[in-house]
Amino acid sequence: MAQLEHTLLSEGIEFNQDGNHIQCFPHIINLACQAFLNELKANPHALCLYIPPTTSDSTKGSTILRKPPTTLELHRYTQSLTKDLIGTCQNLHDGNSTLPVLQLLHDCETCWSSTCQMICQVLQLYPQSEYQFTEDDLGVLQDIDQVLEVSHKVQELLSTEKTLTLSLALPLYEVLLEKWWILQNTIPELSHYIGVGILKIEEYVSLARNTQIYVHAMILNPAIKFKWMKDNWPPECVNEA
């Protein structure tokens, strides 16, 4: 971008490398998810101490959730579960069951939503499995799935559009932040980890809001124009835009 700016300015064409830099939306979402997952692995003891109102004094200080299962544990479980169930699933299909025959999913940091899809498959196959998580482990897995499912749906929403989508980037970042803020309250045990993902999104939203091209795209979109900014941004930010 710096070289492009230099070349265009030398030709008398106005161009700003910072004001025309576009971030890859799915990549940013993936970075936020990886920040969330990496913090789970690196700092498992940051789980909030959640004590239900009916808990007696003798049990205070105990956590409702244990250390979350690692990605490797999920991978091994999925591999074992898929191998054990594939024959059973086929038999159930012959009996008109709705349980699908699923192949092994692999987790990959550079593959968007791979962890979300792997956890979703584990939870889908779990009812027919002889392998048993503890109630706490299963609860952690379901909570993590809720967090990652939000980011997956936001990323999929933008990816399914058949028209130019740059004008939707900032609104969808805001949607993701709002949903994660809500989950911080509804799943307090994961509040710290969700906060790490939120900080990553906010870092790139700050960069995007300083980039002229996003605002230009929103204004030129007849379905958005200034309405979304007026509804969601402080007046001073709208005036600056």
C-alpha cells in the first residue's frame, strides 16, 4: 500500500495508504476466535468463580466449571466418537433415523470456524455415544459452542452475500460485539475469555473506522447511507464521518 501511494502521488493522483486499506473480514473474525481459544488454553484458571444464590458457605470458592477440554482432547474425542458411531449411524439410517453419518473434522487455526464446526459435530453425535463427558465438561463445551457460533454466523452472513459487502463490515462487527457483550453476562464463567476476543475485534474496528473506504461504501449503499451510523454512533463520530 505504501508503494502504491508513492506511485500514485508521483502521477498526481491523490491516494492515502491508511485511508484505503481494507481488512479481510473473515480473517479478523478468525483472529478474534483464536484469541478467545488461545486464552482458554493459556489461562484456564481465569474462569470466574460463579456461586449460585442457593450455594451454602461451605462450598464457596468452588467453581461451577472445570478446566475446559483442550482442542487436542476434542480432536481425539471426535476421532474416537466418529469411528465408533459410523456403523451405528448407518444402521440408524437404515431405520429412518435422522442421525447423520458424519466424517471426522480436523481443527485448523487458519480454517475459519473449524473449531466451532468440530464442537458442533461432537455435540450432535454425543447423545448416541457410549463415551461420557462429566456434566461440567459438557456444560463448558456447550458454552464455548455458543460463543463461537455467534462469530460463525456473522462470518457466514457476509460470505453468503452475492453483492458488494464492504458496506456491511462495520455493522456486522458491531453485531458481533453486541452479542459477545450479552454472552459475557449470560455466561459469566467465560466472561474473561470473551473479553479477549472482544479486544481483538475492537482493535480492528478502530482501524476500520479510521479508514475512509468503509464509510464511503456505507454512504453509497442506498440501503444504509447515514442511517446506520446515526442509529449506532455518537453524533461526533457521525459528523466526523
